[in-house]
Amino acid sequence: MAHALTVNGRDVEVEVPPFYPLAVVLREELGLIGTKTGCFEGRCGACVVIVNGRTVASCLYPVALAEGAVVRTVEGLADSDERLSDLQRAVLEHGGVQCGVCTPGVLMTLTNLLETNPAPAEDEVRSALSGNLCRCTGYQGIVEAALSVAGGAS
Amino acid sequence: MTVAIGDSSPRIDGEAKVRGTALYGIDYEEPHYLHGKILRSTVPAGRITKLDTSEAVKIPGVLAVVTAEDVPGRWGHVTVDQPVFATDVVRYEGEPIAAVAAETWNQARAALRAIVLEIEPLEVLGTMQEAMAEGARLLHPGWESYRNHFNTPREGNLAAIVDLRRGDIDAAFAKANHVIEDEFEVQRHHQASIEPRVCTARFENGRYVIHTSTQWPFNVRDGTAGYLGVRTSDVRIVVPTVGGGFGGKLIPTLEPAAALLARRSGRPVKLVNTRKEEFLSGCPRENAVVRVASAVTSDGEILGHRSEVLMDNGAYGGEQPVVAGLAPLMLCSNYRMGAISHTTKLVYTNTPPTGPFRGVLATYCNFALERHADHIANELGIDRREFRLRNIYVDGDESATGQRLEGVAFSDALERLDEVVPWPGLGARRHPYQGVGIACTVWNTNSMPSGASVKLNEDGTATLISSATEIGTGAVAQGLPQIVAAELGLDAGDVVVSRPDTDLAAYDGGAQGGRTMFMAGEAVLGAAREVRDQVLDAAALKLEADRGDLELADGVARVAGAPDRQVSLAAVARAELFRAGPVTGAGRHTHPPVSFDTGCVTGSVMTTFTGASYHVHLAEVEVDPETGEVTILRYAVAQDVGKILNPQAIRGQIYGGVIQGVGYALFEDLRLDEGICLDWGFASYRLPTALDVPPIDVVLLEAEDPVGPHGAKGVAEAPIIPVAAAIANAVSDAIGKPINSIPITPFTVLEALNA
Amino acid sequence: MATRYGDIPELIRASTVDEAAAELARLGEDGEVIAGGTWVMLGPLYRRPTRMHYVAVGHLEELRHIDAGGGSIGAAATHTDLAALDGELAVLAQAARGTPTAIGNVATVAGNLCASPYPAADLVPALLVLDATVEVAAGSERSELPLSEFLAGERPQPGTLVTRCVTHAPTGSRSRYERLTVRRGGEEAVASVALSVDFDGEVVASARVAFGSVEELSARCPQAEQELTGKPLSEESAAAAGEAVAAQMEARDGLDAPGWYRLKVLPALVKRAARQLTGS
Ligand code: FES
Ligand code: FES
């Protein structure tokens, strides 16, 4: 079955069964390995991408539901191949990346948060991250990064 | 900008990680690879009465099915007790029984379903108590015939027995004013790296080439070769980006099966654990029971200390017999204890094998020791901090095994912590159900050896070739290149680091025990210094200057104070190429032996501290007496790191370690019921979220180590260790009742309050 | 990973509510609704049976529509859609906010009502205290039934489509949802309370109380409601309400929490909710 969607601004069509998780389609059909999968339970958040302006756990999102949708993944975040986005730079500057396997999901969650709420308070940042597990960093660098970008924007 | 020691130099893998282009084990694929899957036992104990794979092999797309018949050998880090696939007996739920490889994931799954497996259940020895009972069934009836690399004592269902005796314990207890006893119980704790274990194997030219997400490529090489019965050099391990380890990726797990499937099918094979398989197949930190008794005088001097640790090994030994040897060092530690009598028993059970997790048994030995210290202090009516100050190690004191300790930073740590969070003040502003706790620990830096080489490239940059493995800590992505850059006067961006590859680089003892900066760092420093030597010689020649007047900075060699007399490292490298050959250096390092009282301990191969570091943690908590919820109001860490090499990386390790400790202390719990794993997903196995993080103050101390590079010690492992103890002491203080088991869930707290 | 490649053959994307209802009626036992997808996609992992055909309705604007004034909540409104509600419906917004964003963005009202067994469904107690009715389409027929009745039946009822809920909270009533978790968040509640109260001056004129996650299925609690009614809302009356219920309930033991604990914390939960309502 063919499914048409827009991923990082590019129109794509994939020929897969309807219940293929979007995460698998992104990774295996479209080569967008930036989206990670850590549980297939909707609980780790490594697979979070933005669909039509809202974050979803792409491991639990059947590709057929993304028909015609606008999907954004970590690969679409940087300003260019030279320049990272402010948030990407900030998580590196604040030590918010260690093993990095949670990072794509964290970046998508925070990107979406900052787009909908440009100046979140610390507790809002932490709440927004409650579905993104990071086993390495203790979250401190991640939260500081988000707040620094929010501060810059306000 | 030239990088210096002490800078927060950035991660060299950072950009790829935030762009999503870093290639992890789960992302790594080889052309035309097959999907592998493992058939695992659904029962914890039984005899295989039928295993028929004949239908599975007929499924279209299935290219290989393997069972114990294909790989009869056993392997073990210490005791050679574990097969790749269960042979006739199944010893834990999740134990591999067969593996398949097929063109598609669905075909592989269909093949698994087509295997006919019948298991006749055996009595389940699901707990240590059951396995240790008089006349209990032997988990390994042939245990005596298993080879044991270190000849450590074993007996039936006891996979290892460690004993330590020093001084006259009976006299100490006879003389004491008080004998204070405690028993503690702790749960299993899973590493739960977000990237599961995964590998891709191929068979070429008679060798196995395996790309795997591991922390210790050489151990996986040796183990895989051991299982397969081939020479270690017949296995090549290459490590893609690793998505977290924490000890869970030290030993071979999927690699031997993948290797075998690749050989049988003639195609590359990829095996990935599901999250459920991650939980089922181990190797979590073991559940354990700790019993302690101290003989003390009325003014709080400890005359003698008796202790026993029971560690659940699960079905197979793994690294655990080595870990067990560390118990007396960690439990009979921190304080001058007088006479010591200690026994640790490592017990085989019908449960998934346990294994190393950051801090290994120190997390709970420290929990027991520091809860016990509070108990003694309270019992004697001595302030808990004061009790510690009276007894804690100072320079010249001896460890449990009689090692003389120098550079002990405990008193310093307690003092510095007090400047941040004054102890007397804590009592004064306490509300009901608020409490405070401290916990101290000494910790060891793993001293497995390392080698490395550095080459100066013809453009003046440097390449570090090492099998030290980056698992997220920054030790390889920040620290090692920082050492090279600082030595050669380069930018952080001017040092490239090779992937770990057992064909390419010298032996390395793995990303464990905080050793990468400590041991690999010293080897790298040696290699970089050789390069530096060659550069200085060549530059002196070229600049007609005295070698001693030269400095390396900003990518050039120059005469100090005469900036016009300089030559670029690129020019040096190119000139040297034809004068003497490429500029390249090698370094190697092993830790000098440490003397101790060799007669006092049996069953242990970890008898002394190397790169000992000192830590004090403080937790301030509030308990809701109606719901049992524990809120950590504030947390503080004073940590001796030897020498601050990269402050940002250190801070990240402390935050991350403390939060893992918070999970361990408050809710992470891998529960088993009659050998059946109850918590096999993130739905019930609770990892800390961003909401569970308390505010943390960090104080760094620098008690330089005589061996570590620039005086550095291991940093990353220890921050998890005292957390459970500090929190449990604080909660006990808050509710006025002892908390002697973890996790301290709201249920435990309410139970304690209502008891 | 169990759900990775899914075994379910067909997903039918309905273009109107009527078409969805007709498809479901035609499919009967073979069909089921899919909206956000989380419950269906997790099915294999928890060994829940899956159907042959799923009818997708999450994208239908009509089903997502929320008319706060009229108390009409579209069946496919997501937790995130609900999070902005206030006034009489505040309890629903608070209940919705407990779900992590990436799940709350897709998980729907009807999904919460139809998921079974799912004792921790946050929206259920919230809708119960709002006296919600459920509108169900069976083919071209539409009918409305009280939520409690809907919950008592087979869920989802084969061949049918939930189209919306209609709340019937007294005008001016105030409501609150309190959930208790072991971690600070990011997980299902081990116990929760929904409280909706209307006041006559200081005095509680009527109260509606329901608990989540305690029993297999949430229900209204007349004993608790009685304890609260006819007096000012206070710590004492709240605790008494919690205790009255705890004495009557049979709590479930689960991996997330033991049953006794769920009962033990009920007074504290009601107190928290009451404190929020009285602003003390
Ligand atoms: S893989 Fe989707 S939430 Fe973990
Ligand atoms: S950086 Fe490793 S899980 Fe977040």
C-alpha cells in the first residue's frame, strides 16, 4: 500500500503495510535514522517526531495515519549543513548530550515546546520532557539548554 | 584555541548526535543483511525434551537456524559455566534456545514460531533462600567440572565464596559496650540504556567481523571466541556509536549467536534485543541481602565488624565472581573498623544472570554501611556527622585488606560540603517529616591496562588510535582528544579519534569503572608525549633553537617569547615524513601493583583500591505522611576527582549518576516471581524522568593521584554509589523509623510509618 | 519488538462520520475504530486480540469538535485538545494533562473510554463527575446513554462508533482532578480522584466524586458524595469522604502499586482536591 507524506519539506511516497510504525518507515524506508527507537512502548520518547505541528511517539503511530501529514524529524532541525539550530547548539554547549540516543526525541519535544510556548518556565520544560527518558545526563544540561534558548528568544 | 587541561572542551561526536547522523549499533547495517531472532525460554527451569527445527528451516527466506548442537562450548568470565544456547537444561526465563536468520523480520518471526520446543518443568529455585536450602537441587550438577580461571572457591549452588578475616573479631565483640546489628535488602536494578543490545556479524576469510554496541570490545572478542571455540584473533570487534551502557554492555550477549548465524547463512546477520529481551536477558545489578554487626565502644569507636553479603547471581556466573570479591572492600570500608570478619556468597538461582551495573555492589554495600553508621550514631546518641568525623579514614589508615591509604580526602570533602550546606543549620530549620542524610564512600578506579597510539597528520592535525570506547561519558569524545590536544598545542577540533576496533588498536580494558581517563588516558598521554618529543626535536632542528626553549601552541612549535621564530606542525609533519619517517607515538599503561595484607582474603581478585577517590553526598528530603511520597528538597555532592580535566564532562557524570541513584533509591525495581520477570518494559520498570530531579550542588575536590594522567582519577562511576544511602538516611531521619530496604517507594514509607 | 511490523491487514480511512459508522456496522466483529493508534499499536505487546480491519476517524473534524459551552466533547478530541478547558470542565483538562505530550497529542476521549482493561484511564473519572452521557452511532442510528452504562457494557461495542460525550455539570460548579504517581509524572496514576462540587454560599449543595485506578473500573461514589454534601468543603469532610470510600472499595493489586496503598491514600487525595477547590 502506498502512503504519501511530507517529511522535512520533501514529498515522499512509501509502499508499506498500513500498520508499519512511522518510526520504522522513517528509519528503514526513508533512511532517516536520526529517529531512534528504544522501547516500542511509547514510553522512552527516543522516537518522538512532529506530525502536523504536534509531537507523536512514532513507534506507536501507524504510517497510514500519517497519510498527507507534514512530518518533521531531527534531520530537519538544523538551519543548514553548516549551521545548527539554536537549540541544537545549546544542548551541546550545556552538556545535554552524552550517549545521544535520546537526543533526537528530546530535540523534537523541545523544538515543539518552544514553538508553541516560546518562554517556558523550568517546570514547563521538565513537564514537557516527562515522556522523554534520558538515562545518561540527569536532564540538567537538557533543561538548561532549553531555558537558555527560551531566554534568548524573549 | 589551544585546548588546555581543565577546559570544558566540546564533544567531537556532538554535532553528529544532534543532527541525527551518528551511526549507532541499532542503525548499523551491512548490505543484504539478514534479520536474526532468538528463541528464548518462557520457563525459568526445565529440561528440554523436544527441540525440532525442521519446519523452521523450510520457511521461505530462512537461511539459518542454530541451536546448542551447533555450538556446544561454554564460556565464562571467571567460571566457564554458560552455553550460548541451553543444551538440555533451561536455567532462566529468557535463556536462548535457538536462533534464526531470515531475509525479513516477519520470516524470522515465523521461523521462531515454527520451532517445536517442549520443556519439562523442573522445580524453580527462584530465590537465594531456595537455592541455599539444605538439599536444594543443584542448578549446575556439573559445577565441579567447570573450569575456573582464578580458582575462586565455589560450592554447589554457591558460584563464589569470598572471605576476609583481620584481627581478633571475638575479642572485639567481647570487649564492646554495644553490639549493633542490621539487615538490609535490595532489589535488582537494570541498566536500561535507551539503545538496546544490538550487533551485526559477518563471516569473511575464516574470521568473524562483528559491529556491536559494547563498552569493552576486547572482552566481547575474547568471550565470543571462547564460546565459538576459535582463536581470539579470529574475531574482530568494531564499535559503532553506543547508545548507553552503564555496565550492561561489557560482556558478550548477542554476538556469538550472530556470528554463528552469519557463518551458517553466508550473509551478514543483525540481532537486536527488544526492550522485553533487554529486561529478560540480563545482566542487571543483583538483588542482595546484607547483614552487619558492629562492636562499638560508648564513645563510638568501632572495635570489630562482622558482615555477610548474599548476592543473587542468577543462572550463570558472568563477571559476578570478580565483582563479589569487591564486597569486603566496600562494606568494611570508609571507617576504621578494628577487627573484620566478612563473608560474601554468590548464589546461583533460576533467574536471569545478574551482572555489572555502574558502581556494582558498592551501591548497596554503601547503603548498608551508611545506614548502619547512622544506626550506631543514633543508638549512642552521637551526632551522625560527628560519628563519621571520629571514625572516617585519614591518611595512613588501612583499608579492609590492609592497604595503606594516602591522600584521603574524606575530611576535606565533609568540610567543603559543610560550606555549601551547613550541617547544624539543617536541624534548626527542619519541619516535621523533613530529614537529612549523609553518606560517604571511597571508590576504586578500575585499573585494567590500555594501549594507544597517536599520529601527527601531514596537515598538522593528530589522530588518536585507540579502542577506548565512548559510551556517552565524554571520556573518548572529550577527554582523550583533550589530552592529545593539550600535549601538542592543538585545537579540540584538530584531533580525530578512531573507532574502537580490535584489529586496529592496542588492547583496552573497556569503558568501565571510571578507567578510561585514568588508564587509557595515561596510555594516550604517553603516546602524545612521544609525538611531542619527535615534534620538538624536528622543530629545534628547523628553528635552530634549543629544544628546551620551544613550546607547542596554536598548531605551531615556537620559541617561547619570540613569536616570529615558529614552524607549523603541518610543516614539521611533512618534513619529518622524509627525514625520519611519519611522526607517530605509542603509549601503554598498566597500574603498578599495590601492596596489601595478602593473607587476609580468599576468593577475591579485587583486593586493593587503585585511583581511590573520596565522596560525600547529602540529601535533604520531605516525606508526605499521608501518601508516603518522598520529595528530595536538595542534594549535594562533594567529589574528589583527582584533577579536573573537563569540568563540563565531570558535572554531566555527577548529575547522571545521582539521578540513576535516585531511581535506585526510590522506585526502580526489577521484580521476579518464581523466576518469572514481572517488569519487562518501561510501563512498570520506572526510570527517573526530568521531573524526578532534585536541585544538585556539586563541589569538586582535587586530591591528585600519583598514577593517573595529570593526577586524575576515575570520575564517572562513583556518583551513583552513595545516593541510596544518603536518601535512605534522610528518609529514616524524616520519619523516625529505619528504612533498611530499597527502593523506598511510597508504599514502603507508609508501611514503615504505620508499623 | 512485538508491534514492529504489525499483523493487521487493513486500515480504512473514513471521510465522514456517517461513512465511518456505516463501515463499522458492516464490519461488525471484524472491525474496530482507530483514532490516535496507541492502544491498537500496543495490542500485540500485551497480547490483546487485534481485528482484521480498523476504521480511522482521528482526522474527522466533526469528531474532534469541542463545544465547551454546550458541554459537547468530540470523541476524537485528544488529551491535548482538552488541556485548555476550564470552568465547570476544569477537571477534564487536569485529567488530560497527566499524559506525556507525545501520547496526549494523539490519545483521544473515546480511546480512554473504550480501552479495556485500563483502570488508570484519567478521563473516565473526570467525565463521570461531569455526569457525562456518551453518544454512539450504530450505522445511521445515534443514541445516547449514561457513561456508567456505557462503561458497564462491552467496550468497544462491535459495529459501533462513539461520536461524542456530553457533560451535564451544574452551571457554576467547580471541579478538580488530582492524580498520584510514584514518580513525579510521566506515568499512569496509581490512584486519582475527580471532584465536582457546586456551592450554595459556603455549603456544598451537591458533590460528585469518582476515583481512578483504584478499582478495575471507575464509578461514582455516593458515600463520598454524601459525606461532602450539606456542609462547607473542608479538610475534615474531604478526609471523611475518602475514608468512607476506602472502607467500601475492593482495590486492585497491580505492578504499579499494591491495592492497600490505593485505598490508604484516598483521604489525602480528596483533601488535595478540596484544598484546590477552596483555594486554601
Ligand atoms: S520507541 Fe517510541 S517511545 Fe520508545
Ligand atoms: S544522552 Fe544517553 S540517554 Fe540521553
